[in-house]
Amino acid sequence: MPPATATPPVPSALSTLTHPTSHNPISSLTAQIQHNLQYQHRWTSLRIHSPHTLSPSQNITLISGLPPQTLYTHPDEQAYMLEHGINPDDVPTEREWVIPTAQGQAWSLRRLAECFDAMSLPDSKQAEGVENVVGMTVEKGGDSRSNGVSEVKSGEGKGMKTEKKSKEEIFAEYQRRKRGKEWGGKRALLAMMDRGKGGDGTVVYYVVLEGSVKPRQN
């Protein structure tokens, strides 16, 4: 009777993805986090930015991509959206930045600053489907859903004036503020993977902002 031959199991999608870069722990970590973003969190248009490809000071591999929904809203941005009745579902998602790291990896403010220096400011023009902003819903007043007009009042008493802004004007001002640093500027997700002894490969994401966010008073 001929000896039985053992057939090795078919490699998983993650094993196939990380095998070519298994000799480089940083590349392997980046590939695993990219896989997690794509298949667990449904990100699209994912890109890996190797060191020094975005700026001379970039010493860490970065990932960028489009999440299925907005991940973070600045408090002042949220107040503007509520004031002018901007529907969050009509705002296109932005390309977000991800910093791959492993649990226990040492970090410093200088290393984080180098990452932020390599990133561009959030800009929803980089997102797919930005053409749909013209059809956004402005929920302000009784008829604004149908005519796309928001009333903005200024002054006091008898001298109060009412200015009407179209939804395109409201959204243009919204985009202008969002592209600058008025609403927080740059941000990233710190993707921390548990790869230590006994680690199961779980990835936890932390929102990291450049600078500080002033808390709002109720």
C-alpha cells in the first residue's frame, strides 16, 4: 500500500497577501492592516505610501483610503451643519490617513509630527462621488427641502435683516471652512495591531488629531 501523501491546506487570503513581504515586519504589518480595512471595515481606494514618497521627513509607511462613512466630525463643524440643516448623509466621505503600528511600539511627538507633515489636509474633493453634493438636502425652515434656501438672520429688533442663501452657497462655505484648519486640520487613525505573544491580530483604531480640540460648552 503506497504511503499517504499529506496535501497542505490552501493559504488564506491574508497569508497570500503577507507572504511576499514576510521578511519585512513593517511591510507585513502594513499589509495586514490594509487587509483589515478592506475586508473587515469595507474601505475602498486603499493606497500604501512608502517612506519618503510623500515628503522627505516621512519615515513611516502610511495608508490612505475612503471609509464607507465619515469617521470623525469636529464639534464646530457639527454645529455649522445643525445650524444650516446640512444632512450628514449628503456630505461625501474624505480620504482618511492611517498610521500602522503594533502594540507596545514606542511613539513620540516628533514621530507623530513627521507623519502629519507628510499628510495633506482633509479635502472631500479627493473622495469619490463628490458630484452628488449639488443634490444635498438642506433642512432649514418649512420649504427649504423643496427650494434649497436657508434663511440667515442678522441684527436685532426692527433692524433685523433676513438673507437667503441657496444650498450651493451654504455648502460652498462649508467646504471652504472644512479645507482649512478652522475645524481641526489634519487627522489620522492610529491602527494598533496586537502581534505580541498570544496576540490574536486584533486591530484597534484611535483617532489622532493635529493639535488640540477645544471642548464646546452646552
